[in-house]
Amino acid sequence: MTNPQKQVQMAVIGAPHGIKGEVRVKTFTADPLALGDYGPLKDAAGKTYTVAAIRPAKNVVVVRFKEIASREAAEAVTGTELFIGRDALPDDLDEEEFYHADLVGLAVRDETGETVGRVTAVQNFGGGDIVEATISGKKGLMIPFTLAAIPEISVSEGFIRIDMAAAGLLDDEEEGGEE
């Protein structure tokens, strides 16, 4: 039940490393050194990047892509996001496992089971994962990706269930609090 059109972000190219075209890369793979195992990566414009060599370096990996041969070329791609098609990832996940990309587009249901919105993205700004959703017409609402806020996820049935109070989406009046 995967969407072959869906793209999954695997990495972001950072600053150049040296003069031969190597770049620092922040990966979003379980094993950062496995970045090249998924095949060629593509940027948003469709340009291909093939991992020729990869090695660890502190919090990132240093990568030599076949398509980047100089420091100038490396500087030109700084900040480039790299993707693969969702269909290139294995589907042999355990029952409660999923890829973040599989959550995008799922219905958001409240405690009563009523559909109140849609998942638009999964973000991580450094403090943990956050589900971004449109709920009741309000765009860009952020829900902490915790068991308290999101007690149920069913990719196969196409929804996540949220606890509105734990997600911080109730007004003070709705929570029964005083002003």
C-alpha cells in the first residue's frame, strides 16, 4: 500500500569538505553509511547523485558523489535535499513500524473517531519528531509525536488518532480551565 510517486528525503548536502568535491552530508537513514545502498539519489529538480565513496565524520558523513568533481561544484549544491522513491524502500516492516513519509496524507481522527484533518508533514527541528497537520481548516498545526498525543497509527487503514488535550489543541475553555 505504498505510493510509488511519493519521494522520501534521505539526506541533505552540507558544506564542501576539501578541494576534490567531497561534501558533508546529513543523512536520515538508520545507518548513515548505508546512504549509497538505496541506489542513486535525486534532488527536487530530478538531478541524480550517485555515492562513489562515504566515510563517517563526527555528526555527519563525508561523501564523494560521482557527479561532483570540484570544490566549486560542491559549493553549488550546499543545502540540496536528496530523495529516493518510496517504492525503493523495503516493505517488510513489523506491524507497528512505518516510514514517516507513509504518514503524510493520512486522515487525522479525534478521540471519537471523527476525521478532523490530514497529516501534511513530519518535522524534526532538533527537539523530537512533530506531526504537522491541517485540522478543522487550520493549517500548520504541530502535534508532538508522542504516544500520549498520538495513541494510534494505522497506515493500512489510512489514519492517525490524536488525543486533542495531549496534543495541546484544546482551548482553555474546552479544557475546563479558568481565565
